[in-house]
Amino acid sequence: MRDKELYAQILGIRSPWCVEKVELLSSVGEVKVYVVPEAKGMFPCPNCRAASPGYDTRRRQWRHLDTCQYKTILVCDVPRVECSQHGIVTVSVPWADPGSGFTALYEALVIDWLKETSTLGVSRQLNLSWNAIDGIMQRAVKRGLSRREHVSPKQLGIDETAFKKRHDYVTIISDPEAGIVLHVGQDRKKASLKSWYSGLSKEQKSAIESVSMDMWPAFIHATLESLPNAEQKIAFDKFHVAKYLGGAVDKVRRQENKALMAEGREDLKGSKYKWLYNPKNMSRKQKSEFKTLRDGVLKTARAWAIKEFAMSLWHYSSRTWADKGWKKWLSWAVRSRLEPIKKVARMIKEHLWGILNAILLKVSNGPAEGLNSRIKMIKVRSRGFRNKQRFSNAIYFHLGGLHLYPEGVLP
Ligand SMILES: [Zn+2]
């Protein structure tokens, strides 16, 4: 008798359900706990809660948290009722979500593990199949998204990230202030971003004060066509501008290094990362080595100086002065005779309006960088995403700011 009460306590089985018997299968290291309804007869319909007569039962099993190292399985012949409105339906049980082979507490355990380690790690730790874990993750995200309160961000961040190594992308829409991902789009096309915008109310659209993004035409046009006064809200932030200029410096270095090596000179050999580091983060020795490099007459040093000048042009609080500063930079960059720099300069010239917006709206690049590195980590952790949907789910799971636990499990 006592084991029934003990298991009812452990499993949180309460009226109108009770533990009928407990079976210990020591040879396989399992405990089976049989749960039954206290009374036969009427049960609430899962859709409308109307008391309805029992129709038949279906045997179901759920894995629960291990008890004393025994794999613990909950077994119940779940009644089906005949509701006058909804027909023959399976009643809902309080210990598990519909469609899950795990109890709510077990799912919560898996969710906790998933936050700490990869699917592979959880699979090893809990001896669960990849598919079972994936199912728990998918249900968690679905629950979380359906519970998400009405959000009205003041700032938006729109970015793309590659799925696998192919040129296949997803769009990440985030709320940089809250540090959460709001939406994962399945491509980086104008139509899909427009369709996300169209789901916002008029009030939500007007509440958006800035939209920080890359200089990507699809994002720009979708935003221009969807938000009021978007030409004052679109911000090409420092992070994205730095990315292009950093790429240009690297291109100049590669070309120059090739030319120098052909003459037998090793001035630039092994210097790739020196040009990419922020001098602020260098050791004293690195700094002095780098100083020699950048004070030299190399083209790479000139490209680097042009980039650094651009990086210093983000402090303005007046559009006129910001405009003057950037025009000065542009005239230097286009006359630099460094083709990769000139190319980026032309792009910056065309998008200067949005760069000035970023400066005046004080859009910070911290959130974009932070979110990108966390998405990178998700990618590394989950080598072998077989499809985009799984990748999107993992992003929502880790970065969606969602309440993921099953109903009744306290966070
Ligand atoms: Zn009903």
C-alpha cells in the first residue's frame, strides 16, 4: 500500500487520478506505475470541459524522472469520452502534454539539460534518442511562442545568418533592448520580411523607432514599404559598416602580400589578424609590433587607417556635422587608389543616410554582435541540423526569451 502513496506523492498524482499499482521490474531496472481515474463514468471533454460519458480507453505510457535509478514509466488506460459537441475525444491528463511520451516533469528536465549542452550531450546523459529530444524541444518552442505576450519593441534588429555552409540563409528579427529573437524567417527575401511586418498592428509599427540592419536591399525595401517614416528609422549600424571595411582591408592585404612575396618580401606574412584586432585589446608587445607595420608605407597600412578613421565617426549628435565628417572620409576613401576600399566607399556613399540615422539614433552595435556570437554557438553545438526548421527551433529555444516548460511545471 505504502508504495502507491509514495509514488502518488512523487509523481504528483492527485484526485481525480490515483496510483493503482506499482510494478518493479528489477531485471530491466524499471518501475511501472499504473495510474487510473478514481471514478468511472463521466470525464471532462478536453476541448469544452463539458462532463461527458466515457466511451473506451487507450493504453498509454510516459517516461518519468528516474526514481532511485530505476527508469520510471507511468502507465494509464486513458479514457476517451463522447462529447455531444466534439465527438469521441481522449481526455487530457494533468501529468503530460498531449502527444508527448514523457511526463511534464521529465520534459522540464530535458529542457534544463538542453539549455546547458548539445542535443548529443543530452542524448548521452539521459539515454534518449535524438528524435525524442527534438520532439521535446519542438513542443517547448511551440508552447513558448503561443504564450508569448504581445510585444511592442521600440528597436528592431534585422540580420541574416547562413544555414550550413551553403548560401542558404535565415533572417533573424530581434529586439536588441530585450536581447531576444522575435522571429526567424526562412530566407532573406523582401517578401518574407514584409509578411512579418504585415502581422504587426498599426500601433506596433508606429512604436518602432529604429531598425538596425545590414545594407541589404531586400531588408531596406521591405522596411521602407512597411513602416511609417522608415527612411528616418533604418539604421546601418557600426557593426555592419565595420564588417565591410574589415573585409576590404583584408583584401588589400592579401593582394599586397601576394605582390610582395613575388619580390621575396615578407613584410605582411602572418599579419592577417593584426589588422583585424582592435589595438585596444593588444598587449604592449603586439602594439609596438603593430605600430611598426601600420606606420610603414604599405598599402595595407593606408587601408587600415581609412577604416580606423571611419570607425571614429560615430560620436556625432548633429546630422550636419556627422554628414561633414563622413563626406571628408568619403573623399579620402574614393581617392585612395585601393580598389576594395573604393568599392566599400561607393556603397557607403549610397547608404550614408542610414549610417547617419544609426549615429543620430545612437543605435549600438553591441546587441547585434552579442546575438551573432550566440547564434554561432548554437550552430557549433548542434552540428548536423538536418533542416532549417530545426535550426530555427534551436534559435527560438535558446534566444527567444520564451517560457518553455510544460503547463503546471514551475519555471
Ligand atoms: Zn467538447
